[in-house]
Amino acid sequence: MRAKLKFKGKQVLIEDIKKVSSIGKYTGLMFKPKETQALLFEFKKGRKAIHSFFCKPFLAVWLLEGKIVDFRLVKPNLLYVIPNEDFDKLVEIPFNKKYRHIAGLFIDEGKI
């Protein structure tokens, strides 16, 4: 699966995204190696927290109806990470060679 994100007038294509199952919503990138694929989570609209126990650093991008509402660098072993707005999708993008160009776009914004 792949997804297109629009950010600050630029369109970014994220290749090789895996849509997670219901059980996968609880594990996400936990215990995954650094060179893994990005994950797509679908939720009912709202604000839900995520955690990063047993994860390598990753970029979290929260979407609402296809538009980016928030993004963060999520460091390992955080108990509670929540976006500033409601969302219905979350993309977890690992920091690795495959997704370097995407991380660079968000890092340039100074929030990461």
C-alpha cells in the first residue's frame, strides 16, 4: 500500500505502508527492527494516545480526512504521546534509509 501526504505545498509519496490489523494497533512498531516498513492505523475520529515502549525512534503523522493535523518525532520509551487535534488515521514512519526523504521534510520544519 502507498499513501500521498500533502505538507506545506509539497506532496510526499510514502511507499510500502502496511495497514495494521486490530491487534496490530496495540503493538505498532514495538520490537520491529530499524529497517521495517511504515504502518497505517485507522481509528474512529478522536484523540488517542500512543506509547513508544520497545520502539526505535519514529515519526508519527496524524491525519484527519486525509489532511495532516499533527506530527512528532517519537523517542523510545515514552508512556504517553498525543496529538494536539482529533484524528482518524496515524502513520508511524520509522527512521531508516527507505523513509529518509520523508523525515527530512518534517525535520526542516523545526518541530523535530
